[in-house]
Amino acid sequence: MTTTAPPAPPGPTTPTTTTSPTDDGPGVLRTLAHHRGRLIGVCAALALVLGCVLLGAGNWPAALTVDLSGPLERISDWIIDNRDSHPFFLYFLGHISNVVVLSVRAVYLVLLALGWAGVTAAAGLLAWRVAGVRLALTSLAAFSVCGLLGMWVPTMQTLALMVVAVAASVLFGGLLGLAAGLSDRMHRILRPVLDTMQVLPAFAYLLPVVLVFGIGVPAAVLATVVYAAPPMARLTALGLRDADAGVVEAATSLGATGRQQLLTARLPLARKELLLGVNQSIMMALGMAVIASVIGAGGLGDRVYQALASVDVGAALAAGVPIVLLAITLDRVTAAAGERIGRAPADRSGLRWAVAAAVTLAVAVAARLLDRLSWPDAWTVDITGPVNGAVDWMTAHLYSGVPLVGGTADWAGHFTTWVLGPLRDGLQWLPWWTVLLTVGVLALLIGTWRTAATAVLAMAAIGVLGVWDPALDTLSQVLAAVAVTLLIGFALGVAAARSSRLGRALRPVLDVFQTMPQFVYLIPVVALFGVGRAPAAAAAVVYALPAVVRITAQGVRAVDPGALESARSMGATGRQQLFQVQLPLARPALLLAVNQGVVLVLAVVVIGGLVGGGALGYDAVFGLAQGDLATGLVAGAAIVCLGLMLDRVTQPTGRRDPARKGA
């Protein structure tokens, strides 16, 4: 086929361009890309017919499962038998465990030596120096409430563990981020590792460390470090790789070595990203430190765990409030410090830090001289009785006694009967190969063939592990909770984007909910809904909702104002502007909201095993509680595979335009 170029402007003659038949490839590729969805649908239909003929119906075949209980029990027995005698444990892991224990104990003793007055003064002065007077008062109030609730000692235990875990997370994550930020090869190697670590539910981190370190503080700290290090690594790499090229080039032209460029140009330019990484590591470490109470971390998390086990909502709330206050205080102080970088005056800053340290030391010495190191018992308030009384009232009136609409127990029962039950039964009824086919088609529609292969292999691994039915039970809870989360989250996000007043009203509420650790969400749902699968789903909805609302609102607000103005000039109504302009243009943000909602819901649905959620979460909790590491590790591996599959199915992957290939 011969194609003639259009006439050129007056001037030199433009030669006619001739294209051979083989140059028609981009057009064919463009056509295939345009009809990609139809091709996938046709192939899926053919695969469905072939599957019905060749594979039939039925659950995951027993012939394709691998029983790992025997090998895992033998490995577990070998580790337990050799933990105190093998050189690898004695001279490597043993030293790591001892360093962790000594570090946590040292920090805890320092906090006790400062006393409640010294710690509170230090928190207030630190917040004042880095974030201002308002947050200083907030810090003082937060630590005071921890003492008033009678939780001063557990708070110091959690804080000691947090200090060590955050320091190790920042150091470890910073080194990984440094390597990824300075080396393209290391960035390519670490990226899938960090992606996988970030989609793993927190519970999955507890299982391997318990196998190696046993129950106790070392396992809790190391699990927290592994969970909290990825945000620091990612943000460090991002800050280094996005450093102003002009500044780096100027440093190079001045003859700076690679080390000098790093210290004088790249790291100073990445200060905000580094501090944001510290902020995210602190928040994730606090959430994990609370969950790690299941494996003997102690502190506030242990109080919450013991109270939930006995369904003592009052005691759980008394320990949960300090956790929330710690999270809010740490989040606000580190975030404010990041915003003030480069704006705060540098003059006399050393003197002010010295004054703050001197005041803290003076308060601590005065408390020791007055023998007031521990929080006075006379200054405590017992809220357990009133809270349990309020729970009893809610049980009598809201739980099942609301006229016409029914109570929360009725809602939970109806949700289980009409949504969770049929969804679980339907998934478990489907032939195993149709589940794999559906996963592959969804991943292929939203991503690439690599994405689809990863998702299918992850789902198939669940069947191979022999936990197909529990995994589908967990999947049904995730899908139901995600549907409710997206329904409410999209509505609130769009409303907040279109109404500045509603956006301002929602902001503090979302801030509070987004800083609360996952464990704390179980307290109100147990009070309102009892135990079961519906409360686990309700906790997951509340936990994932803030992220979905924020991302949706941000995406809708970021729509090009010119597009909206054009729609208005053509007479479009507000509803038409929303559905025909704003939502289509905000599609990437909405897809990201779906992805984050799925990942966050899975994290809490798994923890819901503590309140009767069953399925994989129950297996993981049972394995940890009973020392049955084979059951716990298999459930943890299945949770990892399920999280990986859900992430790939809901995470859009950019595909290169075939028409521009080779351009």
C-alpha cells in the first residue's frame, strides 16, 4: 500500500513517502488495542466452554493440594529444639534478640526515671519546638489523659517498644531507600519486594518472627520493623530520585564527589520526603506494636487484647483511648515538623533546644525529689464501670430494641444472612477454575498479562496450600465490606469535593479515624454488634473509609476547571457535570481509591478473626494462640497470596501505546 503525504507549504519540494505493507503494524496494533476488551471477553468465553467440558464442576481438586503441615511441624520442632544450642541462633539471632531486649528495657527505664512529670514535660516541649504551641498543649493533654485513665505504665511500655522499633525501621528503611534512590538496578529489584510487603496484612508479619524468635518482645519489635520499614524506604527513594536535577548538576559541575552530592544536595532536597517517611513509619509501627500484643509485646495492646477476649468493652476502651491519643499526637507533631522545614528561623534554635532540655531535666529531678515518679493513684479515673453500663444500655435498647428498624444485632444478622452468607456460598459453589478465570480476566482488563499471571498464580497457590474454602470465605467478607466502603466513600468523597463546608467538617473526623490503629476499631463494633463475621466487616469498613473518602475527594477536586467551565457553558446541569465530566476525568483517583479500600479492608477482616470473623483470620489467630505454627503459617501464606491477588486485580498498570511503540 502506498501513502502520499499531504501537500507541503510553498518551498522545497516534499518527496512522496512510500510505506511497505509491513509498515502497517502500528495500525493493526492500534486496532487490537481498541478491541482488547472484546478479545479478552471472547477468549474468556471459549475458556469457560472448554473448562465446562474438560474440567467440570467441583471444589479445588485434592490431587493439586500439598500438605505442608508435616514439613512445617518438623521445621518448627527443629527450630524449637535448636534455638538454645545451634550456633546460628546463639551467635547471630541470639545477639539480635538480646540487643532488642536491652534497647527496649533501657528506653523503658529512662522513661520511668523521668517520671510522669518529666515525660509529659518532654513531650510538650518537643512538640513546642518542632510544631508550635497548639500541638504542645495537645501533647500535654494526651499524656495527661493516659495517666488519668490509669494506663501510665502500659503507655510507657508501648512507647519504649515504639522508640526502638521506629528507630530501627527508619534506619533499615532509610538504607534500603538510599540504595534504591541511588541505583536504578537496586530500585528495580526492591520495588516488587516493597510492593509485596506493603500489601501484606499486619497479621502475616507475626508468624515468621514467632517461628524464629518465639513469643516475646524481640519478635514483636522485629515484626514491627519489617512492617514499618517499607514506607520509609519508598519515600526515601522517591525523595532522592526526584531531587532537583539542576541543583545536582550544579554540585557536579563544582567538582563534588558522589558522597558530597548526597550529603550537600540530594539529602537536603529530600528532607520533606524523609520526614514524611518517618511519619508514616511511626504510624505503621504504632499500629503493628498494638497488634503485636498477640505475641507478647505487652503494653496497651495487651490490655486491649485481654479485654476483647473477655468482651470487657470498658477495659478495652480505657486502653484504646491512650493508643488513639498517642497516634494523633505523633502524627500531628511529625507532620507539622515536615511542613515547617525551611520556614522556621534558624537563629537561637540551639539555645531553645538547650532550654527545653534543661526544663525537662529540672521537672524530672523535682519529681524524683518529691517521690512523684509514678502517676498518683488519686488522679486516676475508672471509666470501665460507666462504659460497661453504657454498653449494657445499648445492648438493651440499640442492640435489639429499636422499634421498626430493629437494632444493631438485627442489622448484623440480616447482613450475615442476606449478604455474607450467600456471597460465601456462591464463591465456594463456583468451580475452582472459574474463580481463576475470573481473576485472570479482571487482572488482564485492568493491567497487563504479567499482572494477570501474578494474580492467577497467587490464587492458585491458595488452592495448593489446601485452604481454598477458608480463603473464599475471607474473600466474601472482603468483597462485601469493599462494596459498602466504596458506596459510602464515593458518596462522601464526591459530596466533600463539591461542598467546601462539608469537606471542612469531615476533615477532623477523617484525621482521627485515619490515625487510629487497626486493633482499636474492634472495640466499638464488639459493643454494637457482638461477635461474628458482620462485626469484622463493619470494622473493616470504618477503617478503610477515610482513605477512600480522601482519595475520591482529591481526585474530583483535581479535575481541570476548564473542562467544568466548558460543560457549564453548554448548559450541563450539576448532575451531568458530575457523571459526564468529573467522575470520568477522576477515574485514576477512583481506581486508586478502590485499590486502597481493598487492601485496607483485607487487613482488618483478617484481624476480625479475633472477634469471630472466622476463615483465614481465625486460623492465623488459632495458630498463634495454640502454638500450632503449621496452621498459622499456612493461613498467613494464604493471606499473603490473597492480598497480592486483590492488589493486582485492583491496581491499574500503565500499558505502552502500541501505536507509539518504537517511536
